[in-house]
Amino acid sequence: FGAMRLPTLPDGSVDEAQTAQMVEYAISHGVNYFDTAYMYMGGESERVMGRVLKKYPRDSFYLATKTPGHLINPDYDPVEAFERQLRRCETDYFDFYLMHAQNHDNFVKFKECRAYEQALEFKKEGKIHHFGISFHDTADVLCSTRYLPNILRSNSFRYSSTTLILTTPRSSRAAAMRSAASTASP
């Protein structure tokens, strides 16, 4: 259940009652994975999903969210941002936590503030159960980014969700994905 676009009221705010009905319908029909992010719906998606999901046993669904990469600047505190996300989602942990919209520029920012290492610390603490990335750049950038595979290799991942949006020809894309997969293998 993606919460990037939720129903809205005439004033533009999220229609929480309709969202709750949609979630109830989804759960009653076997949906158990709910995906949100810090910036979805102008920042309201995490809050609304947290309130709506609160009525269900926490172990009956999976909750996924993503780093607020758009906030990363020299003063960015990954611990404070993550703790804010837990509060917004009214939970003690995330089942899935993704480094959002990774590309050349975001990768550099995430690396500089040690966002990957901090996420792995949260994983050790049980605040993140599964860690992944979403990647939005060319195959060349994916293949040239050696830091991420080293992070993955050094921490024995059991899950890595990677959304690849590549803009190279199909044959080059396949070769790049094979190369990245072999580089990232533990």
C-alpha cells in the first residue's frame, strides 16, 4: 500500500477518514505492506499512516519509510531525523528503511553525514529490521559508487531493496546490474 498519494480534502489536507477506510479494506483483503516517506504528502503521509495503522497489532503489518534526504545539509543530524520519523509513524521500529532517491549527488551527501552507518546502527538496535536503497541514476554512477557495496558487504545484509531507474541502453544496463550485483554480494 503506497502512501505517496493519499486522498485529500478540499483544503488540500489528507483525508484521514478515507485513508483509514482504504487501509482497513487493504488489510481485510490481505495487504500487509505499507510504504511511506518523510516528504510524501507534504510531510503528512508518515503522520497519517502512523495514526491509521495504530489500531492494528504492530506485528500484523510491515511498515516501510525512507530517509529524508532532501533535508541533508551540513547541520543534518541523522539520529534526530530518524527519531522524528519514529514519532511521526507512532512506532518503535521500521520493518523496512530505505536510503531514498540515491543518485550521484545524494550519495555524496548521505556519505558525508554517515547516514548509511547510522542506519546500520539503528538496525543493530532493532529500530530497523531491513535496510535498502532506492537508486535513481545511470548505470555508470551505480558501477562507480564503490562505497555502497562496501557498506553492504561489511554488514551481512539479508535484505536490500534496490529500485533501479537506469537511463542506459538495455545491454549496458544488464551488464551494469550484473557488475553491481557481484560487487555487492557478501
